[in-house]
Amino acid sequence: MDHAAILALYDRDMREGAQPDGPDARVERTGGVVRQVSSDQGWNGVVWSDLDAAGADAAIAEQIAYFTALGREFEWKVYGHDLPVDLGKRLRAAGFTPLPEETLMIGEVADLTLDADPPEGIRLLPVTDRAGVDLVADVHEKAFGTDSSRLRHQLLARLTDDPDSVVAVVALAGDIPVSAARMEMVPGTRFAGLWGGGTLEEWRGRGIYRALVAHRARAAVDRGYRYLQVDALSTSRPVLERLGFQALTTTTPYVYVP
């Protein structure tokens, strides 16, 4: 894989050319910034910036003023190759809080290991309705210890208004949901994004996450996508590497609360 070429393609298709991630969202381009604006239940933030040292602080202040006027908490996703090189430091100085650093990993589906089946006693249930969305949200609340009301709203909206843009799946042990994940697809691009992948603590280390990745990767192949993208935490990176994903850069979410 040509890392520089794939990263440039990812930046162009998924960040600079970002599309709204839901029916209640819109993408705006202003100056050197591309941002998504959504409802309180959606994701609000900056997905791309092309800034220099002279104009970065003014651009940051402009985004703070814009989202504050809307009463929105928002996120600025900073990638390891973004400029200026001290963008993260500038965001912290402006009042943003960094979340844990993740690794942007890309896999070319033709090169991935997709024969990872669920372990014995686990079956995968495709999510197509509100009941399935509730299972996904409940798993994520238990696995990550966070409120899932936003995920519940966004996933149900996508399944209702644009079901071809998302694949969601729950892993069941009997009738008990123990893991869940989703894949979001962007029409007109070569990338599909893997998100979630939360597994209850007592069920980790059994190959369930690996099976969920393989399940979604096969769905991406069926839909004609060439690359899979993951913002991976350190816990999932080794599994993804064994499946054939490669690390391209880092990404850190910076959150601003008005």
C-alpha cells in the first residue's frame, strides 16, 4: 500500500469532500475549514482544515463563535499530518479538551483476511429496525460506559432514511447481546468506515471483535468499496493489523463545550 497516496485520497474524499452523516446534518465550507452542523442529537465538528500559522488562531476563534451561537458542543478532529504542526496546542489554549489519541488504519478489502467466523455459541444478528438499534445502544453503554442516546438517534435515522448507507450488527450469546458494531458508507467514494466494535468486558478476547470486522468487510466487498477505514484505539489495533489493516497516521478529537 502506498501510504502517502492513500492518505491523500482519504483526505480528499472523506475530509475535504465530506458529506453529511445523517438526514439532520449539513456540511459547510468556510475559509480553510470544512465543518458539519447537525442537531443536538447529531455530530457537530470540524472534519478538515487547511490552515497556516498566521491564520489558525483566527479560524479557531471563528468556529468557537459559530458553534457557541448555536449552543452546540463540537469536536475538531486533528490528524497527525495536519498543519500548522502545533494545531493541537492552539486548540488546547483556546479551551478545547483532547480525547485519547487514535490511529487511522486503512485496509484494502482485497488484501484483508475475511474468514474470521464468530466463536462457538455466538451468532450475528443484522440490525434493521428500532429493536436492533436498542440492542446496539445498550451494548455500547455497557462496553464503553457512555450515554448512547446520540448513537440511538443517529443510527435509527440512517436506517430509516438511508438504509443503504449503514450496516449494523449485534453479536448474541443465546439471546444476550454481547457485542455490536456498524459500518458507514459514503456514496461516490472508495471508503467505508468501521465504527463501534464494543464488546462487553467479560466477552473480550474470544474473537468476537475480529468476527464483526470480517462481517462488515464482506459487506463492503459486496457493495463495491475498495478501502475500509478505522479510527482505532490501542486495544483494537493489534486485531486490525492481523486482519491486514495498516496504520497511516494518528487522529485526536478535541472537544469544545460552550
